[in-house]
Amino acid sequence: MKKNLLIFFVLFLVTRITTAQQTISKLDSIEIELNKIKQRNDLLRIKDSIRTQLLKNELNSIVNPQGNELEWYKTELLKIKQEDSVHLSNQKAEIEKLRENAKPYPVKLFNDTIFNVYSGLGPFSAKERALSAQNEIQELYAKKLYFKDSLQLMTTQNYINIVYQGTIITSISQEDALWENVTPDSLAANYLQTIKASIDKNRISHTFENILIRWAMAIGIVLVFLALIYFLRKLTRFGIRKIISWMNRDFEGVKIKNYQFISPYRIKVWMIKTLRWVYIVLFFLLTGISISLIFSIFPVTEHWAYMFLHGIWKPLKELGISIYNYWPKLLHIIIVLMVGRYADKLLHFFSNEIERGMLKIKGFHPEWAKPTYHLIRICLIAFVIIMIFPYLPGSDTTAFKGVSVFLGILISLGSSSAIANTIAGFIITYMRPFQIGDWIKVNDEVGEVIEKTSLVTRLRTINNEDITIPNSMILSNKTINYSSSSAKTCLIIPIDININFDVPIEKVNELLIKAALETQHVVAYPKPYVFKNKILDTYISYQLNAFTKTPQRMYFITSDLNENILKVFKEEGIDLLSPKFYAKPKS
């Protein structure tokens, strides 16, 4: 067990490490691609700036520019502006491709996200920019003297800075604006207002008066929670007492005619368990609501309340949406199951009618009804599974298909002998070599057939020993049925006996037939007969064949027949010999 747990733990660690490495590699590739885009656009921007400045210098150096020259310079400047617009559009398209896999780095103040940073700036990565801006905002919040109007925007050649009394809080570039799909000026104004609002909100919420109010509200919530739990416990105990007192009256439970379907005690146990489960569910529900309310009061733990409620509500919401979207498929499955169920009931009805002899089909024996019903039922179940399989949740996923194939291989390998016995059982049923109550011999085992199933056949010997024989063994070996023809032609019971040469053959025939007719359960017709099987040195080997219609008593008939033979021959003064016995002559 420990070894298996260790292997599982190692596999889990390897999987987690591999996943983490893939995630890091993916993020690194995105960062590299962003840096390439930024470097390429910086080069293009510098190139366009240089071209624009050169054209302006040339234009300013001309003393008396002609109309054609002015028009050419204007066209060149417009062309540079258009190229800059095309570069900006291409950059935006490249960023859109990376948006799905890019990881934003949030800038927070007391778990309150102010804005996100997607791209780096200069030598600083996106993560370093976010951490630096977060530290600056936290220092700004912690200042004893804070002047809101001192937080302003300052525009430079390529960036817009948010500054406070000369200290740069953060910078906004063209790439930041592209990530948010707005202009740099609009994004900078939005960041400025968001930072001001977050600082004002947190400075107000952390005053001493507000802290006292929050603690009072938290204590109130705890007291209300304890009162509700106390009332809920009292209500549960009252309900249990009412159930017990109601059950102790003349309640008889659920009866169907004279059959006690559900006893009063079981109903009482079910109702009490249900009431206790309701109490447990309400207890955890009230606990979750109380914890969420307490967390939502304090700014530091407010995000915990959101995470707690989101963790509960999101799975329930997804479950509800999944059930709603799955309803048409579920309706299809219900209809198929209902049709299959009623088809099974119809088959069962015809099977019972044929088995009881109320419905007769030419050439179809009543004992075939049950196995035929089971065969058709297996086919019906397989057909129903095939019909509903595409509509099962997750049936089109690779995991579901893999599990299905694995289970199929597992069943195939583990049930080969069971399938062989089942097929042999059906073949034996339709061959009809024996029936329940017949006396048969399989290999060296002789007994009465007491049970036939699709897998095995059970025999009970003369000594009341129950023997279980697999059907595949019966099908592959010789089977002797002592009862199949006893009703019409009777079963012959043979007895071998050795008689000396001195006794006349006619006398032996007469005595053996007389002993057979005096035996109980031996019929007079057909008449017993005697075979002379061997003529040896001193005796003749005879075989008495007696007929009976009760093969189930063949052991007792054989014993009685031997007893009568001994008695008859003793009355006539004739000695019986065995093949290994020789009379010693007198001296």
C-alpha cells in the first residue's frame, strides 16, 4: 500500500512539474514575442521620427519654396503619417493574437485590483512594472499627509507618466493602450481616476470608527448565527419527538394486501435520518452565509468572501446550466429507456405464458421460454445501450472512450470462461439432453438434475451430495440420461451373475426372471430377459435385464434385485460363483 502511494505521489509530482514547466515556457515565449513586437515598433517609430525631422529641416532650409516643392513635402509627411497608422494597426493585430494566452499582472491595494499590466517598458518586464507601481501606490496610501490634487499626468515624448509631487507612480505606453484597446490619453486618465478612487476608499474604510463598526457588525452576525443554530437544533429535536410519538400509535407502515412492504420502524428511521440531513445541510448553509458576511465586512478579507461565494455559486450555476442544456438529450434517454422497459415487460409476459403452457408455438418447447427470453433481453439491453450511448454526458471525450475500451478489454479477458459456460448453457437448453428431475451421468458423476443455469448444472447424488458441473464440461463430455426414455420404453437395469456348468440353462433363466418379477418397481411388461455373455472354464456369465419406469429408484431396485436373486437361488440350493472363485474338489 505504501509503495503504491509513493508511486502515485511521484507521478503526481512529475505531472505537476511538467505542467509548471510547460506554463513557464509558454509565458516565456509570449514575453519574447512581446519584446520582439516592441523592439520592431520602436525602430519603426524612431525611423519615422527621423524622416519627419529631416523633411522639416529641409523645408525650413529652403528660402523661397515653390508650390511644387511644398506639395511634395506635404505628400511625404502625409505618407509617413499613413505608414505610422499602418504600423499601429499591425501591432494591434499582433497583440490580439497574443491576448488569449497572455497573463496580466495586477496592481493591487488591499486586494483591490486597480489595473493590469500586460507588457514591459524599457528594461523592466510586465511583472516588475506591476510590482513597482503597486509599491508606489501603497507608499502613497500610507502617507500621513496626502493631497489628492497633487496626483497628476505628465506627458513626455513617448510615454504618459502618473506623478505625485515629482515621483513617478507608473508610466503608460502605446503598447499599454493597445492591450486595453483605447488611446494612451484615455487610458492614462482612467488609471489616474482609478488610483485616486482606490486610495480615497481605503483611507476612509480604515478609520478607527469604521473598524469599530465592522467589529460590531461581525459580532452581531455571530450572535444571530448562534441563535439560528440553537433554534434549528430545538426544531430538529421537536420534529424527532413528534415522529417517534406518531409512529408509536396505530401506524402499520405500508402494506400491499397481506405483505408488509415497509415496516413502521424503517419508516421512522428514514424520516429521522432525513430530518437530521436537513439539519446538517441548513447548518452548513448558515455557516457559509455567516462566514461570507463576516469576510465581506472587512476590506482585507473582502476578496475571501467573493472567492467563497464564487466557489459555491459557480459550480451550482454550471451544474444548472449543464442540466438545462442537457435536458433534450436526457429526454431522449428517458424515452429510449421507457420503450426498452415496456418491451422487456412484453417479452416477459409472453415468456411466462409459453412456460405455463397457455401459449403454444409449434416446435417450441415450454422449457425454451426462459432462456430465449434471457437471450432476447440481452440483445434488447445491448440495443438500448447503443441507442443512449451517444447521448451520455462526456461520451464524445477521449477519456470516456478510453475508459470504455479499457473496461471492454477487462471484461473480455476476465470473463472468457464465463462466456464459454454461458454459450454452452444455451446450447444445452436447446439440445434438451436432460431436464430438471432427470437422473444423468456426466463423466463418473451420477445424480438427479436439481438446477440448470446459464453457467452451471447442479446434480444431487444418491448420498445427497450436491455437485456443480460447468456447462462447458457437460458439452464437451459424454452425458448419459437414465430418465429420458423411462416413460415410454422403460429403463433397463442389468445384473451380472456367474453360475456353474452343472446348473441347467433353462433353470437359471427361470430363476433369474422369477427374482426380477418379485422385485418392487420392476414391470412385468416388457418381460425381463437373460443374456449369456461368456462361457468360461467352470461357469457361465449371465446378465439379467429388468425393466423399470422409476429410474430415480434404480439404486434401490438394483439392491432389491440382488437380494431376490440370492434368495431364489438359495431356495433351490444353487451356489453362486464369482469369476475369481473356484470350488475345491473333494479328496
